[in-house]
Amino acid sequence: MRKGTRAIGLILALALTAVGFAGCKDTKKDVGNGSGGGTQKTEGQDGLEGSSEDAFSDNYGGKGRFLETELTLPKETDRVLAAGKLSDGSISVVGYNVNSMQYYIMNTKDLGDSWDSKEVQGMELFYVSRAAIAPDGGAVLMDPYGEELVQVTPEGAATAGSLALPGAEGEKKNQIQQAGYTEDGTLIVLDIKGVLYRADAKQGTVEEITKNMSEEAYYFGIAGNDIVTVMGSGVYRIDAGTGEIKKDETLRQVTDSSQEPLGGENSYPYLFTAGAEADSTIYVNHEGLFFHQMGGSVNEQLINGALVSLGDSSLSFQQALTIDESTYLVLGSDSLGVPRLYRYIYDSQASAVPEKQLKVYALEDSVTLQQAISYFQKQNPDVFVKKTIGLTDNDGITAEDALRTLSTDIMAGNGPDVLILDGIPVESYIEKGILADMKDLVEEVEEEDGLFENIKEAYIRDGSIYEMPSRFGFSVVEGEAEAVGAKNSLEAFLEYAKGKKSSDPDTHVLTPMSASGLLHELYYADSAGWRKEDGSLDAEKLEAYLKAAKEYFDLDTYSQEEYNDQVENYTFRLGGMGGAASTVANFRLILMGYAGIGTISSVRDVQQIYATEAQIGGAYEIFGEADNSSFVPYVSVGIAAQSAENQQARAFVKGLLGKECQTASSDGFPVNRAAYQEHLKNQKEYAIGTSRLDGTAAGVDVKVLTEEQANTLLKQLESLKRPILTDRVIQELVIEEGIKCLGGDGTPKEAADRIMQKVKLYLSE
Amino acid sequence: MGWKKYTGWLFLLPGFLGVSVFYLIPFLDVVRRSFTQAVGGKFVGLANYQMIFGNQAFLMAAKNTLRFAAVCLPLLLVISLGIAVLLQKLEAWSGFLKGAYLIPLAIPAASVVLLWKLLFDGRGILNGILTAAGQSGIDWMNTGASFGVLVFSYIWKNLGYDVVLWIAGLSMVPKQVYEAARVDGAGEWRCFFYITLPGIRPAAFTIVVISFLNSFKVFREAYLVAGNYPQDDIYLLQHLFQNWFRELSVDKMASGAVTMAAVIFFLVCLLQKSWDQK
């Protein structure tokens, strides 16, 4: 009996030990952010979610992957309105050239390697907003209302016509939202109310397809003779001829996890087309390209978005085409509106997932970073870029938590190869030898394309460069001439504003801003000079900043209604680079204030400012001391000294700073001079319309910068000397206390004292 | 027969292995890191210790942490013992009151923080009462008053726990001793000083050590209310360690942690020695 008790005791003790350590097993499998290029089946929506976080290592070693090629569209193509696969297997697109204001139908018989381009003849000039390519090679081009329409035969002859859309409400006309041809040549149109019609372009008649659907359709894709449409409750495949809905629960749930709004003007979070097999559907989103067999319970991921350009969140999708089971085309446009056509061909010899991995870390995601990843991925199909974002909208963790997680990874030897240093304690990282010197790399880019030397110079420490911003902006005073004359300091600017206010107490002198927006903009304008030589913060300058912010905020009392209408609803982009200066100009245009301080971050911003000034006068000048002006760095990059993929990391950074990547977006001025020249070259002219507070219409024509204006801008960019104070901890403390102060909680002096107490503590650590 | 003498060890094994893997071995790694550079692992001797003893933030945090323990511990121990003794006498309500005192322990830190903010904000309930009474409000969290707030919070949260521990200790003193003393004419105070206090001495050691260690947990509330950089008086060692970790200052963090562990170990040994001598 006693032996038995002892034996039980022994077993229990061992079991406890075993159970205690059972949790220690490393179950972490995922190293990568993608499923690899090999096909992978996912169960319903849950499966889909899992597919974007799959194992890099699990698939490692397999063969076969879709490889991406970006096709060059004919040079006259500024916009693509539609694309379609013809019955002879060739591809046609409808393009538009802005300068000649001409429409083209372009055809390729070799999957985009060469194009035949035909100008659409014989049509009256009207604004074409919708178009579709017919399977026989013909096309239809329509104005937004269907009132003006041109039908083009495969031979190129054009016939004018119109479509009689039902459902006009009062004076408000119904509009065509989208158009497409089914495989049997039936024209399908979707109106603004979400109703799908079969249309006869010749007769000008339409017939409603979705009579038995109570929901409105957001948009659709064509799959053979079916329509795949997205509605509020999900995705439905409908027979275009009969209007019969083909029930498929897995397909219906495809959009359930979409974070983006499902409706969109010319751009859709999901694209649908027919698969190569009968009754199959292909859909595309930023996670990749997926195959679904009708009636099946799985969605098969054929292409992992993370490995190709599909993963670029700045890419707007327009149309997907299936050529055969191993070839797909995806049409979209980048953040600058430039059309992009990608071809995906299955390569059975390519490894299923890239054999190497490059880890890139950023606290916050950005268009610039995503473009750099897509660019690098295209150049290096054998390297998988694993992007880790510390702060996402979904998990609610703080920057502090994210940085501590990053510290843990670095200490465990799992740190990233490339770091986007915005918000990261750079000084501490440099001091501890985390970051590698990349001066030679920066100089290579400088030799190839040229860099803004003044920006580069600001980052040289003891002959080394550990950090380099890829983009930047700068603060300006924008407004009437008197305001611009007071550009040298916050105090001078406020003197101007107070003087103006005292002479006309009822007027709004400064353009409106939220407390947080104002504090950020003034921080960008003023903080570069706050650090003393010993590294501490200048308490007097900090107090002066808070005092100025408070006076600025209190000077014009905007009513809550004005504030809600004009400020909250206006797009102030506070986190990233956003061109608050052009917003200042826009406010002036609608008669809300005479001047303001804001950031300029793109050639487009400058175009808009000049457009406003051309109409109502005024000017803009860099804010601050003339010979010591500051810039706002954005997407600063560094390479981990301990990186196991050092060469790949260097190639990535070189790509990020290189011309192509820097040209691709306008999220800040590029540090690359060649890219800056491209930005100047790519300027577009357009019109902005809005209404003033009194209800009258206001609008400006945005023009390409004149040579003189471009030279002025270049001089301004070259005159910037030093970065603003980018220490995240200090910035957060300042903004946090500043908001309290502007809200009436204590004086600027008290707020400055509180900030200084905390900053002293921080700096003494 | 041979197995019998190892049975006790076998039962200790799971716990010991757990403590070793999750605490002792990592701590040994921390000790190692306290003599090396933050990154790269180069041996630097006592440089990290020299660095932290010259670091103003560390000195301030260490001073505040010790000051906090020195103020809170006696207060908590005395108040909780007093309540425990009273509760033991209040037989009718003792069960309910014991439960009531334990409620703060069950309240999540996040809820406590909300309460703190309602009470101690510049425009909070306390200042509202002060203003209504004709007094000027106090900036509770940005002046020296924040230390008092932290002490109050610690005592409020841990009082019930200590009361229960004291009651357990008090129950170990035989009732017959009190009865005999009262027959001999001893009053309440005499009973307390000559019977209760000596009787609970064995339990007191454990309660002091537990309360001391619990005093380090007050950081959670301080952090959630005032963030990484609170008012100087409530800036504790844990704030500093968190911030050092964020900045990847593992060298400073390791030497600071070893120093702190050494001080705690020394104080506990000192306490035990003084207990043993009595």
C-alpha cells in the first residue's frame, strides 16, 4: 500500500514537471509574412486570414511560383479606362492621353511586350468616364451619364449614341458607375444607385438584371457570361443573361474581412474575373490573387501579394484578366495616378518562396515603405521581404510596448536587417552600435542620381551616416505679404496676427487648426533650435513655443459649427507628411483667415499654393531664421550592424533612396535629385472647386510651376540646414502637455515646467 | 527504503525546476550582462555599475523606491495589524469585513487607475470637494502630493491582504493564554504587548517580506496614471527599467537589476537575522 502511494506520488511529481514545461515548447513557426508563391488552399474566410501570416520556412524548398513583370504601356497612355481579353486571345486597353486629349485603343498579341495603338476616330469630344472592351475587339466609351456614347467597331469605325438610364431623381441625373462586356458580347452597366443593367449601345436601351435583389451593387467584375458583384452582404455571382444568382457561401464571404470601404470610384479593394477552368472565379486584393471553384469550400491563393506589387497598399486596383491557368494580368494605378499593368506567369522552376529573407521594421507603415518593398521585391524575386509594423490600428499597443518588443528581438538575435527609424531612439541605437555606417552607400546613390547635399550633410556624424531620411518637408508661412514678412520667428508672426486682429476684431486672421494640428505644425516650424549644446532642452524656447501656440489658438475664436465644418472635415494629415501649407492656402481661398503656418511636402503642394496665390494674392516663405532653417525628415532609414543579410539590406536602402522608388510617390520631397526632377516633370494641371463660407463658389486652376517658381522651390529645398527635433519621447511630452495647455489647463509656463521636469528625467536616464 | 529519503526532493523538483528555468537561470544571465556591453557582449568589468551610480535618474528612482518602502511598510503593517486585532474581536461582522477589505485586491489595475483619475485629476472629485469647501485645488499628480497619492493607493490595495495574513497569525496564539492573563488581571494593552506581539512574531517575518515585495507592484498604477515620466517623487526603479529597456540600455538595466536584487536580498537577510536574534 505504501509502495503504491509512493509510486503515485512519484508519477504525480514527474507529471507536474512535464506539464510545467509543456508550455515551453516553441510553437512559433511563422517567420515570414506570406505564403510563398506556391499555391496554397485556405478554408473559407478564416483560412484566408491565416494565409497572410503563413510559414516562410514551411514552404521553403518547394518549386513553382508566379513571377511578376510590369508591362510598359504605350507612351501616350496617361490614363487607362478599361482592359479586356479578346476572343482571339489578345489583350486590348482603352487609354487616354492628357496632352492631346485623345483616346486610344491599344492591342497586344504577345501579352504586353509590344502594342498596336489606334486613335479613336470620328467621335465628338466629350469627357469619357467609363469604357469597356468587347470580346470582338470593339469598345464603348461613355460620359458619366450615358448621354454621350461612342461605340467603336473592331475595325475602328466609331458610331455616336446614348444610353437611356432610368431613375433620374428631380434634376439629379442617374450616372453610370461601371461598364464591362461579358464573353458573349453583352454590355453590362452599373448605375450610381447600384442597379445592374444589360445595355444595348446601338439601340440605347437598358434592361435591369438584378430585379430580384434588394441590395445595391457596389461594383462588379465579369467572369465569362456571369457578373461577380460586391454588395453589402457579400459577393454574388449572377448569370448576366437570366439574372439568376449562383449561390456560393465561400465566395459570398470573400469580402467579409475587408478593412477598406467596398465601394469606390474607379478603384476597388477586390477585383473579380473568370478563372481558366469552367465555373471558377479569380479574385485579387492586396493579399494576392486567389482561385475559387464555384461550389467549393476553399479559396486557393495562387499569388502571394506580399511577394509582388499587389501587396503595395498604395496600388489602386482597376481590372484583372485571366489569360490561361498560368498567366494573369492586373491593371491598376499607383499613388500618383500613373497606370500600372502587371503580368504574372507561372514559373515551375522558381522556388515556391524566395530562399532568402530580409526583415524590415517600422513603427508605422507608410506608402513610401510599401513602395520600396514592392520595388525591391521586383528587383530581387529570390528574396522575401518580411515587413514588421510595430504600431497597427488593430492591436492597440503603444509605441513604448512596440519598442520594447523590438528591443527583445534585437537582444535575442532576431532583430530586423533594415530599420525605418521614425520614432525609434536613434541616438541610443547609434551609441550602442546597433546601426551600421552607410555613408558609402549614400554616396553611391549620390553619384548615380544626386542627393540634396544639405539633407545628407545634416546626418553626417564623425564622418559616418547611420540614418538617412528618404523624404522631407519644411515649414512655411503662407498668406498675405505682411504675414510673410513676419516669417523669422513665432513671436514676429504673432505680432503681425495680433496687429491685424486689433485693427479688425471681427475678422479671422489665422486659418483654423485643431489644437493637436497647430501644436504639430508649430513644432515642425520651431523645434530644431530647442536643443542646447549640452544636449538639454532650452526651457525658454519651449515656453515661448507654448505661449505662441496658445496665443495662436486663442486669437481667432471659430464657432463650433465653423470648426466642425471646416477643420474636422478637412483633411489635416498630422502623422505623416501631408502638406498643411496647401491647406492653409485653401482656407484662405474660402475666406477663413489671412495667413497660417504649415508644412510643404510635395511639388503638388507648391502648385496648389501658387494657384491660390494667383487668384487672391499672397506668398509663401520658409518659416524661421533665413540662414538656419529646418526640415521635417520622413521615412528615415538605417541598416542593422548585425544584419545577417547585409548585402540585401544595403540593396534595399539603395532602392529606397534610388530614383525609381523616390519618384513613385509624393509623400514628402524626395532626397534624390533625379527623382525630384521627375516630380517636376510629372506635374499635372487640374482644377479645384470649393465653396466659400458665404456660399459662393471658389475655385482655382492648378498650373505647372513656372521656371522661376521651380527655381525658387529648388533654392528653398537647398537652403534647409537641420532636421527638427525628432526625439519621439520629447515630441509626445510636448504635444501632450501642449494640448492640455491650449485646452485651458494651466498656463504655458506651467506646461513648460511640467515638460521640462519630465524631459530632464528622460535625458538623465 | 532507499526511495523514501528522496520523496521530499521529488515533490520539490517541479517547483524548483520552474523557478530555475524562469527565474534563477535568467537572473544569472542578467548578472553576466551586467558586466558586458549592451550589444556585442564585450566584457567591461564594473563599468556598468559605475555608470548607474553616476546616473541621476537611477539615484532618484532608487531613493524614491526606498523612501516609498520605508514610508509604506510601517504604515501598512501597523494599520493592518490594528484592523486584524479589531476584526478578531468583532466576531459577528468579521467574515463580511474580511471580505470587504479584500475587494481592492480583486479590482483590476486599469479600473483603479480610472478611479485615481476621477479622484485626483486637476478637475477631479477631490479638488471639487476642496473648492466647494473654499480651499484651492491641488495638482495631485504633478506636485509632491503625488507621493501621498501613491502611498494611499498602496495601502488601500494591500490592506485587506495583510489583514488576512495577520488574522491567520493571530489565530495561532492560544486563547487560553489570554484567558489566563486576564484572570491574572492583565488589561487589553498588556495582553497585546506581552501575548499578541510575541505570539505573532513568526508570522510577522513573512508578512513584512511579502508586503515589502508587494510595494514594488505599485508601479503598475503609477505607470498607468502618469506614464513613463511621472512627477519626480513617484519615479520608481521600475519606470527606469522600462525606459532603459525601450532604449535598449540592457547594460544599465542588468546592473541596476542586480543592484536592486542585492539590496533586497541584504534587507531580507538583515530582517531574518534580527528576527532570529530576538
